[in-house]
Amino acid sequence: MLFTQLVILALVQGLTEFLPVSSSAHLILAPIVMRLEDQGPLIDVMAHLGSLFAVLVYFWRDIRDIAIGKLNWLAGRMTPGGRLALLVAAATPPVILGAAALYFSGMADALRSPAVIAGATLAFALPLWLADKYGPQVRTTETMGFREAILIGVAQLFALIPGASRSGVTMTAGRALGLTRPESARFSMLMSIPVIAAFGLVAGIDLARGEGGTAGISDGLIVAGLSFVSALASIWVLMRVVERLGFLPFVIYRLVLGAAIVAFLVF
């Protein structure tokens, strides 16, 4: 696989995984725009592995508190970290079940079209803007309830549509339910950990079946490293942008991207 293709795919995955702009849409579009072959599951696994390590590193304090909180469960004590772990767990089942249904029904590939991506990119921009503009900023992860966590998890189902953006729909739901901008982004990224791990497991199964494509392990390591660095930078930028400017810059980007895809399809 061409080195330039590896670099582009790694940067695309890392930079867009946690931004509310849909990494899956960018990864589908990248080979089409570059007129290159699909990267295959090995590259997908390694790119997502790099992103996963990035969120673990950036939120290492939360991860530490969650791990300690789980140990405290054994002693019958509930700590803030243990409660956060339960909130993430409550938000996860809907998208896992939905993804499993798409995977085993064979319908997942039917959604991987530029037309679907364009429609979802545009359609989910307005709810993000409305939720951010009019949603109250009164809750943090410490004060949100399990009802809010479950509702955000249900909203995450829309992420199965390429272009909708997992980060985008969860941050939209978080803001609509009253989470502050930084807290909606933080909870969304903590929610990504089991989702990315599950995606990697499925791609790993495909890889074990011999569906790895033309990429080799050295290609995968390059992608993982670049994805980690770019994802870490992306999270840092996201947390500062949403705190100072809100989600409007990402809404504008989605509108421009969606319009560009439509123009590409029409002309």
C-alpha cells in the first residue's frame, strides 16, 4: 500500500474520530477521492487502535478513576469514578445491538454510499447547532442521571449512518439534555472507548478470516502511530474550541462538506 495513502488514512481517522464530523464518512470518501483501493480491515483496526489509545491517554485521570471505582464496587462503595463507569455502561448497549443487527444482516454496506453520507452530513448539522445554541448548560457528568446517559446512548444509534457522526449525535444529545459544552464532549469521548473497542473486535474477526486486504503489519503500525498522534491533537483542539466557540465551527464544516459531496455527485 502506498505510504501517502497510509498517511492520509491515518490522519483522516485520527483527526475526525472525535470531532463531530464523522470519521467513517471521511474514511469511506478518502479512497474514492484518491481513486485508490479500499484499505481493508487491518488498516481500519490499527487506525482505530491509535485513536483508542489517544482518548485513553488524554483522559487518563478519568480512566484511573473508573478503574478504581470498579474495584470499589467489590467493597460495596460507590465512588464518582464508579458512577461514571455505570453511566458509560448504560449508554453503550443501544449502538452495540444496532451495529450487530446491521453487521449480521449484511445491511451495513448498503449505507456506505456518498449519497447517504451527504444526506446525513447535512441533516445532522442543524440539530447540533440548535442543541448547542438553545440547550442549557446546567449539568456535568457528576450531576447527570442514568436517564440522560441512556438517552444519549439511544441517540448514538444514529451514528450507524455514515455521515451522522458518533461524536456529533452524542454531543448533540448531551447539549440538548443540559450538559455543558466541555462535559458533552468529554462524555462523548469516554463513550467512544467501548464502541471503538467493539469495532476493532469485529474488524479483527474479519482480519482473522483472511480479509486483511493488501496491507502488511508494518503498514498497520505506521497507521496506528500517526492515528494516535493526530487523534490526541484533535481531542486537544476540540476541547478548547467547544469551550471558547461552541460547536458552530463544526456545523459550518458539515454544511460545506455536505455541499461539496452533493456537487461531486451531481457534476
